[in-house]
Amino acid sequence: MGKRLASIAKGVATCSSTSAAYGQCVARSYKDAHKDMCAKEFDAFKKCVQEAIKRKW
């Protein structure tokens, strides 16, 4: 399990630009949060992490 967690952490680190874009979107609208408000940014971040993890495995 430890190796998998380390792989996920590296995947997240690889995707810092998409992570930042998602975080900025949430920060801009956190007082008026609603479902799917940052779906585009989240999907891009999710895809990046998934691709990074695939390369590691």
C-alpha cells in the first residue's frame, strides 16, 4: 500500500498546474459553492493525476 500511496503523491505533484487551477477556481467561489462549479478544472486535474499514475505503474 505504501508504494501505491507514494505513486499517487508523485502523480499529484506532477500535476501542479492543473491542481493550482482547480484550487484557484474553488477559492474564487468558495462562499457560493455549488455542485460542479469547478467541474472543468477538476476533470483536468483528475485526468492529469490518472495519467501520471498510469505511467508510474
